Amino acid sequence: MNGIERIPVPLDVPPDQRKAFQERYDRMTGGSGRLMLFAGDQKMEHLNDDFHGEGIHPDDGDPEHLFRIASRGRIGAFATQFGLIARYAADYRDVPYVVKLNSKTHLVKPLQAEPLSRQWLAVDEVATLRDENDLDIVGVGYTVYLGSEHEAVMLTEAAQIVHRAHRLGLTAILWMYPRGRAVPNEKDPHLIAGAAGAGACLGADFVKLNCPAGNEAMARFEEVVRAAGRSRVLCSGGSRLDEKAFLERLHQQLAAGAGGNATGRNIHQKPLAQAVRFCDAIYAITVEGASVSEGMRLFRGDPGA
């Protein structure tokens, strides 16, 4: 378990689903309690901004690039929308999937309208896709925009999604983002801790956050981890960074108590071979406790790495 305390199975997971839930949780985290989530939900969230342009490999324009990476790289799970899984998973059955149940584009800004992202499909429809096609769907995900005038709608949907996912033996990941006119600073560590605690109140197994950055902010990260309680904190990978700087930040976050990471652009904007090696490096640090230097050797493909 790499020194990670095992989290008890939530009581809203029924007795006949607890073994399946624990097996999925352990498979996602490699038994470490830490999750390396490959995030592929940005094709809706950011439209094509993250998939075409300077410094982005041309292959990234094709959605299948995400599935090739997820199939070949070491990951805990691949998060993306139901429609993409329905289209591509027949050729990538070995991938553990997290189905993102809501998404919105970035076109409407908070100053124009308060953020609202509604549930697209029911958790039962995810379970049906899993069972009818023998797919390795391990969980579901949902975004809540705290501070929006519409937060009550999203909080209600999130609570129902977490509960229903647990009833079906699935893990539940909540993206908890303070956002809206009432939120002057989305990256304030105290506010992020509040978002972590809100995710815990909703019963999430993992809470994905835009984690505070910088030495001063990281010194306050303990507040975030403590607020999350038994919900593990996943730090967002954010915008593109130099590989070593990314891995150093990741190592720092894990040392401060993070329960994993959710990384998208820093992986999928690379050509396939590099993206796969970077998955391997992130996984080694997150799940296996590797050092930054060991992670960099994996990314470079050095012999003996």
C-alpha cells in the first residue's frame, strides 16, 4: 500500500457490491490509494483549443489519439465522455474508463452568465453500457461550480450521482471548481480547501481540484487535504509545463498529501510515444513512489529505467 491507509468502503455501497467496488478502487490506484487519472474530457470543455495549434502534435486533433495513449500508457483510469467511449471503446477494451456525466464549453464566460453544467446521462445508463459490452468502466465523474448562482442544481445532481454510482459498485470523482461572479480568486488555498470539504460532504471518492501552486500556497496545502477527509484530493495537471517542472510539482503535491493527479494537456498534446512514456513517468511517481529523476528516466526512455 506504499504507506497509504486503506479507505473504508462507503456505507452506501450495498453489501453485494462492496467486493466489486473495492476491486475497482484498488485497480484504479494500483493498491496504493493514489490515482493517476488521464483526463480526456477537454474536447468539450475547451473545444479544439487544446488539440490544435502551436506546440501541439497533429495527431492530437483525432479523438482516437486519446484512446491510443490510454491503451498503451500506464494509467489508473481514463476519464472522458460517454459518446467517445461508445464510439471507440470496442477497439480499446483494456482501458479502465471513468465516464464524465456533465460538461460545458468555455464559450460563455462567468461575466456573461453564471456557470451551469447539467447532467447528460444517468449512472444506470453507464452501467448498461458497461454490462452490455463487457467494458472496464470503473467510475463516473461530474463537475460542480461552487459559487455559481446555480450551484444548488449541480450540488443536488452530484449528490445523487455519487449515491447511485456507489449503489452500482462504481467509484465517483467530483471536479470541484469555485467559479462565478461571487468568486474573486479561484486559486485561493482556503477556498480550495472549502471545495475539498464540499466534495467530501457529497461523498466523493476523489475530489479533483485546481490545486494551489507555488511554495507559499503549497505550505497551506495541508488545509486542503485535511478538509477532504477520506475523499482523496486529485490535483489538476493544468496548462502545459516543462516535463521536469511538471514532475517536480507533482512530487511536491504528493509529498504534501495529495491522493493523485488528473492530467490531460501535458500528456495528450505530445506525439504518441512521448505521451505514453510521460504516462509511465507520472504513474511511477504517483502510484509507485518513484523519484523525479526516476520519472524523467522513464520519460526519456533511458535503458534500465
